[in-house]
Amino acid sequence: MKIDEAYLARQLNNLLAINSPTGYTDQIVRYCSEELERLGLTPELTRRGAIRAVRQGSRRRGARAIITHLDTLGAQVKFVKENGRLELVPIGNWSARFAEGARVTIYTEQGAYRGTILPLKASGHTFNEGVDTMPVGWNYVELRIDARTVNRDETLALGVDIGDFVAIDTQPEFLDNGFINSRHLDDKAGVAIALAAIKALEDEGARTPVDIHWLFTIAEEVGVGAAAIITPEIASMVTIDNGTTAPGQNSSEFGVTIAMADQAGPFDYHLTRKLVDLCRENGLQYQKDIFRYYRSDSASAIEAGHDVRTALVAFGIDASHGYERIHVHSLLSIAELIAAYVTSPLEIERDVAEVSSLEGFTEQPMEEAEQAEFDPDIHSHSDDQH
């Protein structure tokens, strides 16, 4: 199915322009909901703002869900220091190494301020080699506010207070060769992929065998994610999120990375196998990977007690939760895979019921693999050649 690359890139750029650290997501929820309406869907919001938009298929039960998250990493004000600067705690799991030097926005009850996160020893002219020997950690950075304040009382008078949200500038850069550099590509690239897949389905007037629940969560970075948005009719859920390209990992910035397991355990065998088969059938580049220090919306759904099949398709991301980089090839590949998946036939009919008998239950292969018969003549010939 044809994916509109320009639309996908435009949506990603628009999403990156909206600050949305976990807990401060109202604006991006409004933007995403309005875009879903423009695409022809009717979004429903939970009390806190997670979004569900159902695209009707031939059957309601046994529905499929595609899930991404709107929230990003960020920080909160932990304490107003005597020098007027701010001590921070992170929102989500990320290193203060990648916070140093970041330009930020502080959201207070009285309005927003700009600022910079700096190490406690930020001036080489003052601290000389001490700048290079500072430890890495949130206790060793502070936020300098771009306002006239040199002490705690002056900062408090600005309206800055403990608990105020701090959003990190994304600084996106879209290169002509397809590479995209930005903070918070996790998971705004996933959201852009989902929107582009929806647009392709609508443009084609595609029909699906079951309802498709497009889900957008607002607290994935703190582990809550899909805990409260799954409904009983959903039988399977595919998460779109990042996959880490790093030494010891098999993820790639190109094609589709299919996760076989994360720190919460293996993903569903049958759903994952289906996605692999669809990549093969549609000529999509793919690779498999396992993430030991990673969890996603899928984990939060299972831990909350939802009996759904889960899988994770990932766009390879370099320097995840830091200065991130992806390639548009991966985004388009995943959008094509998602469009192929939601329109593909159901293969496990019993999934339409939450509980049923053994009849029709799945089977995993247990037979011994067939091997080519050993030929001593070939073996000897190989030895001679060697």
C-alpha cells in the first residue's frame, strides 16, 4: 500500500514541535485527536488523555490494535537552589549526560520560561580541569533560567516552583539523504508512522477483517503506557516504538526491526511470526532483535492483566534516549508493514473469544528439523580442496 512519505515527514516535524514530557501532554493529545478526525476517524479520550480511534472492520470481536505513545522524556523541578538555579529529577529513564547543554522550556503556573541545563562546573575559565572531572548524574547538573534571578527568593518570585515541568528542545534536522536527527524520536516517529498508515488505508478505501483500534498512550516513558486503554474485544496488539542500534544489537536504521523479546519476556510467538511472514511476502527488509534493558506499551498491557497477543515492530534508532537518529527508510517500511498487517486475513479464529475450548488452539512446531544427508565423498572433496 502506498505510503505518503511527505505526509509522514510533515507529521513527524509537527509532533516534534509540541513539547510533551510525561504528565504534560494535553497539547499533543489535542493535536493528534484533531489529525485523526481530519483523517476520518472519531477519537475517544480517557480521563487523562490516552486516545482510542477505532476504524471499523468486518467484525468487532477479535479486534487488532496498533499502539504508539505521545509522551517523551523530560524533567521536573526538584528544588529551587540558593543561587536561584533549579535542581532537577528526570521524567523517564535517561542519563544526565544527554541533558548537559540542552535548551529547555520550564512550564510554571504563571507562564513559561526558557533556560539551559548545565553541569555545576560549567566554566573552564573558572574551574579549569575541574570541568572535565565532574561526575555524570542528575545531582551534578542544574537549570539556569533565562530571567533576572540570582537567588532562591527571586526565582520563587518568578512563579517557578517544585514540580514544574521541564521540556527538552528537540532540535530536529531532516537531511536530504533520509537521515533524521532529533530528541524524542521515541516515540513521535512511531506516532507519525501510525498516522501515515491510517492515511494510506483511507486513501485506498481499504477493508479490514476486524476493527482496528489505533491507540496513543501518554505515560509510556514511566511504565504505565497501555495499562488502562485495552478493551476486551482486542485480541492482538502491535506496538510501534524504537529499536536500539548499538554494539551487540541486531537492529538497523533501515527496514523493520521485529523484537522477539524485551526485559518483560518473549513477545507472542504467532503474532511475531505473522509479522515476519508479511515482511517476506511484501519484500520488506527486516531483522530480528532482543532488548534486555527495554520495555514498551506491550509490557504494560500484559502486566495490567490484559490477555492479548503482543508484538513490537521498531524503527532502528541510534543513541536512544540521547541524541537520537533514524532513517526514513525504516519509517516507511514499518508503515507498509502495518498497512499489510491490518488488512491481512485472520488466522487464529478462536481469538475472537476471550475464553474458549481446546478446539482450534494454536500449535508451535516441535518436529526435529530436516537436515541434508551427509555425503562422505563431498566431505572428502572439500578436504582435498582445502
